[in-house]
Amino acid sequence: MSATPAAGRSTAEPALKSEIKTSWAGRVPQIKPGRYPDGMPFHEIEYLACKLVLRPNRFTSRKSLFDFANVLIAPAAQCGVQFSTKWFKNTPLKIREVLFIDTRDFRLYNNAFILRRRILYTDGFPSGEPEIVFKFRHPDIQRAAETDVRPQILGDHRVKFKCQALPLKDQLGGVRLLYSHNVQFQRSAVGETGTDIFLFKTIAKIFPVLHHLKTSPDEKFELVNGTIVEEVLQDIGSIDFGSGLSAKTNVGIWRTRGEHRPLIGEFAFQMRFDDRKVLTLDAMQRGGAFLHSVATCGAGLHQPERHEDRRHI
């Protein structure tokens, strides 16, 4: 998002390669077996998530979010993918408030970590508990698997290990893969810390994997760029790649709270699976071709992925 100052190229950003690959089919490697210090086996990939960063300026109403569905019709037909908005016309908008925290020198982000708090709004008011989301994203699946993001908290947490298919940075065409090892939980699961929650040592007690990044005893986290993000999200349709692989699709924008300045747009869908065998080659190839086609034919809406860094706020 435009408010984010340059913080150097993150270690989570793979370098561009001369060979442009337009599909992720067959490109997700197996994880070498291993265990975390407590004896639990490494987590396995269980989500395939696809994202396309969009220019947000055209999204000025709920109707404009659905207008993007028209961009998907031709690519879906060309790639043998079934896309439908039939059951989504009356689906309400979702609005969430999102806060990112990091050190002043962006130490989390530059080491491939992201920490945020988000809360859902219903009819204009906060609904339910704030949710904490902590993630490690890296192009090396083994490194992502071995990074233990699990929190030391009193309550429950949920781990989501995702393969994310994204367009190449800085150019149209091609697909790159990032592996996102996430954990999420309700704020109340932390319990009372008894100290300032923004102290690095407090956060590092919750997420031990961050201990090695602390440089001084009393350093603190802060709200990234002093910005509170308002996320507007609309489910717009369903997509079916065949072989039993289907997903719900959505379009969203992030904007600053108050002045409602648009920061970034995003088209996304994800599929959960229990066994990689369901990820058949033909269905994956159709999915890769679809994402590539949307990115190229919708170039007027597509934003090159170098702007994905803005999402850190």
C-alpha cells in the first residue's frame, strides 16, 4: 500500500528467473519429514490459494466489485473452467478493520514474518473478538514448514499452511509460488499478559520463533505507518476446475480508515484439501491457465506484484 516506506527487498521475495512459468501444476515439492522441538511432525500443505493484485481506484461501490466478475467470464471459458455468480448476488459485503504491527525498521517483514490483528464489523459495529494472524511466507517450502509459528497461549489456535500462487513481480505473465505458514487465534486466547502487549519481549513470549530478532530489552512494536486499514470484501462467485476442485472467489479492497483512500485491490480464491492426490494435473493446469489469463486480459485492472509489499500495512 502506498503509505509503506521502502524497507528493502524482503527475503520472502523470490528473484525473477529468465524462464517464465505460467502454471503451478507439478511444481509444489514434497516436504522432507521432520519434527518440531516438542516432537510434533512438520505441518503439511493443506491449502492452495491464488491471488491477483488489482488497481483499487475503480472499486467505488458494491456493484463495481461485481463488475469485476465480467472480466472473469472470457478467461474461464477459454480455460475450460466453470465460473458462476448465480448464488452470490445477494451475498452481503464483509468489512474488517486490520492493524499491522512491526518494529520501526520492519524487522518482521524483512525476515518474512507478518503480524496483524483484525476484527469483523457487522452493520457498522465490531462483531465478535479480535483475531490475531501471524504468518511466515517464503519461496522455500522446507524452510516454511520448519518455521514453527505456533503460539504459546492458553487458548486454542489454528494453523493454516498454504501454497500461494501469485503472478510474477514487475511483469505480466508467469506464476510464482510462496508458502505461507499461518496461525490464527482469538485475542482472548492469549490471556492477560500483565505487561505492554507492544513490547517485543511480550510478543516473543507468545511467538518464540521471534526471539532471535529482538535486539534490545525494551524495544517495542508499533502500528505500521500509523495506519489502520479498512478491508472491504465481497464474495462474487464460484469457480470449478474439474476433478472435484472448486472454490469460492472474492474481490476486495484495502483503504485507509477515515479518508477512505484506496490502497490495494485483490482477487482471490483458495481450496482446502486433505490429500495431494486430489490436485490432479489437468485441474491444476486449468487453474494456472485461468490465473494467467485473468492477469493478462485484465491488464487494465491488474497491478504488477511489486505493489504486493504495500499489503504489509
